Amino acid sequence: MECEEKMALAGLRVLDLADDKASFCSKLLADMGAKVIKVEKPGGDASRWVGPFWKNVPHPEKSLSFWYNNTSKLGITLNLESKEGQEIFRRLSKRADVIVEAFPPSYLEGLGLSYEALSKTNPGLIMASVTGFGHSGPYREYKSCDIVASALGGQMYVCGAPDTPPLKPYGQQAYSTASLFASIGILLTLLERKHSGQGQHIDISLQEAVAASLEHVMVRYFYEGVVSKRQGNFHWNPSFCLLPCKDGHIVLSPLMEWETLVEWLDSEGMASDLTAGRWREEEYRIQHLDHIIEILQRWTKTHTTTELFELGQLMHLPWAPVASPGEVLDSPQLKARGFFVSVAHPEVNAYFTYPGAPYKFDRSTWNIQRRAPLIGEHNEQLYHQELGFSREKLNELSSRNVI
Amino acid sequence: MSAGVLRGLRVLDFTWVLAGPYATRILADFGAEVIKVQSRKTARGAELNTTGYFSTWNRNKLSITLDLSCPEGRELALRLVGMSDVVMENFTPRVMPNWGLSYENLKKVKADLIMISMSGTGQTGPWRDFVAFGPTIQALSGITYLTSFVSDSPIGLGYSYADHVAGLFAALAVLASLEYRDRTGEGQYINISEYEAMCTLLGPAIMDYAANHSPVIPRGNHPNYALAVPYGCYKCLGDDKWCAIAVFTEEEWQALCRVLGNPPWSKEARFSTFWQRREHIEELNELVEQWTAQHNPGEVMNWLQEAGVPAGVVKDAHEVAEDPQLATRGFFVDVRHPVLGKTTFDSTPIRLGRTPARFRRAAPSLGQDNRYVYQELLGMSHQELSRYIEDGVIG
């Protein structure tokens, strides 16, 4: 128990109704000690069918995406669309601090499980809703998903090359950032609840999560009237670009630490005319960037990414190889920091490698307490031991597809 | 009634550029007193108070000036730490210890201090001193490699997304540590690696390689693991106009066909089931694009959404600024800035029903809160403050 007390969010009780739009939110809380119960429909949540899968075989207990987003949680099944299921959920929610859900805005209301309804019997309840557009506004009922949010939030338009279509960033970035915003909202409301005793509803929009994390894009529009375009191999400004090497690509800064850079090229006889005085003027360099890139590219192609990365960093150049997931797993930095975590999956008698946490707390504990739950794995623990249902009742509810 | 969720929380903010300021911005939006420590010598570039960039990431904060390169400046910094709950910094790992401002030293003046250090690759490990900006981190994390159409020609994101991600994790870490402090009375030190933050948002890709040893490659706008088809970004009428469409269910597929006027090809065997459509995704995408290309993206989105199909215009910055949904929800707010005049910035996606974020003040001018912080909070006399300013310690 002492170990549990060392976790920052020990004692916090969370019900997770979310699919892949927001399951990362309560994973963040669960790995910091919250007791998160994932409530899935009988047979399992649809997000169990989102790949990739272990051994590339689609199976609801083998989704690596589900595994990753649901670590440290307990799992029960419950049919929220049945009257009995709703009654059971009301009982669960009375004992909960937080509910995380990602249904369409009026769905829970239709089941009599809206925040207004549930908070009547549990005024301290906090509910975070993650939806495509939020619970208000003209698009409220519109459907969304990661690519739609990326498009409408302004992300896709600026990703890609001038001669390609807009490009959605890899993964489920809208879901990930929305989950992060939601988890911050939850901890804010928990702190507030200590003063007021009251919970509240948190309304997270995927579109807003995207539009709030665009760095220069909206800033340059509001202050300079500039509409950012797709830049291909360049960062939005020429401070960074992406060039080919012998064995891959490197991100480098073609304008920074100019004299160091030119000396380096020159020492390998590859500086061409860049040693001339006129190139010392940054203005001139920006105007003739194409020429610089041409010469740099001739040079980068004679090196490996590792050579350029290590030597460049020795000279304090903010360069990096463009790493694939395999190379990320091999990163000496991530290994030295123990970033990857090995998680036991006892039912298949194997351990799997998971990304760990980006924060290291020196007092409170962070850890993946267990792998994601199997479908209904903790039904007995929750319904029998905690809610006091008899085994007969459990069987009966199960036969009627309530759990 | 209330001055915000985090009323009474004082944050001494040594952060700069974006990742750190984005984290402290969230705390300030919800009522924390965030004191940004600046110096005349370093108030340049992203830290120049009168730019749009600075004003966007530093609204709601106070600004003081303090020269940390001199011993007297560092002494004052320690006094400020003594009255703060949280200290945040995002320098390279050597900077704070070199100034004598390591966590070990800071907690001597404030036992239950929460301190967060954010850096590119973390405070430990062989790469700890490497220089990293957003694009550097994105390259290292795998997202630059994976965000492309083909694997031998990576593209990446075109902006410093990783800075936001690191900032969000930092804000979360502060709040979790406050929860821990409330329960145990203990503060703590947290170190955040932006590299690791970015990697955590690519979890399934990393696990795929680790578990299956099969290469994970960029797929452009292919649905990849999303169970949707048709799916992608479709060219519409007009110059560089596009609409994203994602059809997940059979109902949505039928609705799409209706909106397209039930073309004969939609009845063909090759498109008759989800897995058939998935197999013929390229052909299907082309046929859908033949239709979208005849319409403007707003029409495509509205017709599809009204029929129950997920779709969204690929919006540029101007269109995002004018977006009716964002506008109705008041997503962008205007605040008057003493130098810049009217400033506009995103509010916050964190919409708390009862205690919403407040945008009380524009970003500070350099050192505008020196008098309040040094005199009212630290109890310095007017003469003392003037002397420090004359000596350039506060300046």
C-alpha cells in the first residue's frame, strides 16, 4: 500500500467510457496511480479493432494501439443501452471522481446519463467529454475523427510539400493532444473541487485541440496577415531543412553558426564558393538559399546521418537524423534514460516493449501497473467484490447481455 | 466570484521560446500568478515582448527583469524561489546548476518546492547537452520520418508541434505534483524530455516495430489503422482546395453514395463490402475525387455532414480564424495590448463548465511588474529597487 501512496494520483477513481479518441487521457492518469475502470460494451470496445496488431492478426485482444492507450486500467463490460446497465452505471458513477467519455454530444443525455443527471447524486463528479467539435456551436452534431479534426483545425493544410496534397501527421495526433488537454482539465477541476466541493463538466473539442497547437501558423496570420503554406523539406522558415545523406536524411540548420558550418565544408573541400565574404551576410544567404542548399546537399550525400548528427552536435548545431521507429527503439539516449518499459502479458506468457513516460518525478511514482485489461477481465472484482452482486446475478446479467 | 482554479499558486517562470511558456500559459489562464523572469540581454527573438509570438504564449503572465549572470541577481532569484510554489525552466541542462540554481539549492530555501526542468532530451543520458529545437526533436522521435507519402522522402510537420506536446506534459506534471503535495506535504523535482514526450504520441508505431519487427512506414493520407474507407484528402474545386472525408460504417457509406447521387460504380462488386472497398481504396478514392473536384470544399463538407458522413474542409490559417464553429465557441479572443493594440490569440481547448479560463491581461512588457514583485512581494524598499536597477541587477 505504501507503494500506491507514492503515486501522485492515488485514490482517484475514474470511469473511462472513451474509445480511441480519448482513451490516452485516462491512461495518463492511470499510470500516475488513478484507479481507472474502463467500461466497455459487452464484447469489447470498437477501439480494440484499431491496429496495429500483435503478429499482424486483427483480434480484439491483440491491438497494440488498444494496449498502449489502456495501460494500468481495470476493465469491465456494461451495456449502457439497457435500463439495467444504466442503473448499474449510475451506481458506479456515485463512487467515481471522474468520468471520461467520447460519445457524440447527445448520446449520454439520451440514456439519462448526462453530466447534469449524474451530478445530481454526486455533486463532486467531474466529467470530461472529448468530441469532434465540442458540446456547443453549429457543428456540434457533426461527425469527426483524427483526419477531419486535422483538416478543420488547420494542421493538414501546412503539412506536406507545395506539390502534394495536404498531409495528415502520422498517428492520431488530434486524439493525443485532445487527451492531454482533457487530462489537464481533469486535474485542474480536481484542485478546484477541494475548495468548492463541486465537480464540473469539461468540454474538449478535437478541432480546438488541433488549432491550439500550431506554433507559428495562427500567430503569423493574426500579426502579419500571412497564410502559411506547405513547405516540403523546409521548416516554415529556412532555419531548418531536411537533406539526404548516404543512409537516410538529416534535419539541419542551413543558416545558423555560419562560419563553423562553412569551415567544416571547406575542410572537406566541399564549400564551393560559400567561403566568399558576401555569404557572411544573413540577408544575402536568405536571398540565395537555393544555392546554399545545393552545395549542402552535395556534401550531406557524402556522409552518414550519424556522422553529421554527432559532429554537428559537437559544434552545437541543432541537427538530428530523421529516425524511423526501429531507430527510435535503438536510441542510446532513450535506452540510457530507461524510457522503454517492459510490460508483462501473462496470458500469452510474454513481455512487450512500451514507450514509458516523458516525465521523471523524483518523489512520486510513475509506472505501468499492468497491461490493458482483457474484455471484462475485472467484472467479477468490480461487480461481485465492490458492488456486492452475487455470482448468480452476474451470470444472469451476462446471459442477458447487460455485462 | 473566484479568480480562477489556481488562485494563490505562484509560479516562478524561467522558461523561454515555446515549450515552457506554453506550459506556464495554461497555469496562468487558470489563475496562477506566473512571474516570468526576463533580462534585457536576452529579450530578443521569441523573447522580445512586443512581438505577436511572445504575446500569444505569454498572456496573463507578469514580467520582471533580473540578470542571472551576476551573483546579486542569483541571490534575488533565491529569494523569489522562497515565496513560490513552482519553478519552471527549459534551458539546456547545465544552465541552472551553473547559476547555482539547481533543485538541490532551491529546495534549501523552499522545502516543498515543485521544480520542473524541461529540455530537448532530458537532464541525463549521453545526449543531454545536445542542442534541440522543435524540428530536431520531431526528426529524432520518428514523426518526421512517418509523416510523408513515401519512406525515402520524409516531409514532417512544418512547425514545432513537439514544443506544444512537451508543454502539455509539463502542465500535467505540475498539476499531478500539486495533487501529490496536497496529500503528502512534499514537493519534488521533475525532469521532462521533449524527445520522449514526442515519442509517447507515437506509441503504437513504436510498439509495432518492437513486437512485430516489421518496418513501420509512412502512408500519406492512407487510413492505415483507421477502419475507414473511402478515407483521405480529396481535391475540390478551386486553387489548393481540399476536403478530408472518412467513411467508417456501412450507414456512412450508404449516405456517401446518396450524396454522390448513387453513381453506377457504387453498386459494383468491388465496392460491395468494407473489406472489398478497402482492397480497392485507390480506385475508390479516385472516383470520389472526380466528384469532389466539381464542388467547393465547403459544399462537400456540408452535404456530407448533413447526411451523417465525417468530413472537414482542409482549412488554412485564414479559414481557421473565420471558422463558424470556432467563432461561435469564442475560441479566438481579443485582448488590448499597450504596444501592439488589439491582439488576437487562441483561448484554450480546456473548457471548464463552472470555472473557465480567463484572459485578463495581454502579455507583459519587459519588467512591467518589477515594482509589484520586488517591493510588494519581496518587501524591497523603493531605494533598494532603484539601486538594483541602477546596478543593472534588475534590468
